[in-house]
Amino acid sequence: MIERGQKPIVDALAKMTDGGEGDWVLCLLAVLLADRTTTKTTTGSTPYYLNHSAEAVLLVELKYPT
């Protein structure tokens, strides 16, 4: 049984690795970054912000501000 908070991570890994048959370890960091920088409806904030009291800055934003 998968905990509710882990289901989006498992679903994303399954999509990126053809149902979990691929090398999921290579995709794990990207999936975790996406999950941690996505605003959650329950809190209205990102998990990254709740942990660090600041929004995450992606490396690409240093060169191309959004």
C-alpha cells in the first residue's frame, strides 16, 4: 500500500519509465524537484517553501528570469 503523499511521485515515475520498467533512479531527482516546487492546494504553498521559508530558484531562472 502506498501512502497518499507518495502516490503522485509513484505515478510520475511510472509515466517517465514506461510503467516502472525503465531505470527509475535516473528520473527520481527530477520528479522530487517537481513535487517539492509545486504548490499544494491543502497548504497554498510549496513543500520547499514550508521547509526553507523561501521559494526555490531554478538554475535556468538565473539566466532567463521568469
